[in-house]
Amino acid sequence: MPEYETIKAEEYKYGNNFLEIARKKVEDAEFISLSKGFYNKAGQKRYKAAIGFPDEEEIKNFFIENLGKI
């Protein structure tokens, strides 16, 4: 199983849940991940779902331009 390294992450907490956007690295490839999850009773993060996509300007610009339109 590949080892994932988190290079940088930003988190938004709402209630007992969180959203996280992170730049990660696996082997020689970097990618961006969007994740959602919750905190358990011990305060530890538990992830529910995530999506990853290549760290390409065109994809990042798509999100930046269109999130405000939705």
C-alpha cells in the first residue's frame, strides 16, 4: 500500500464535522485532495469521503472560478 505524505492542509470545522483541502504526495506524484469527516469522542479525526485530482492549474482554476457561481 502506498505511503501518502501531506505537504500542506487547511481545515474548516463546522459542528463535529470538518472539510479539509490538502496537497499530498504519493511516490513521485503530487495531488490535491478534498475530504470530509468528523471528530470521534476522543477528538480524533475520522474521514468519511475524499476525492483527489492532479495538481494541475487548469483543474484548480476550474474550482476557483466556479465555486462562487454555485
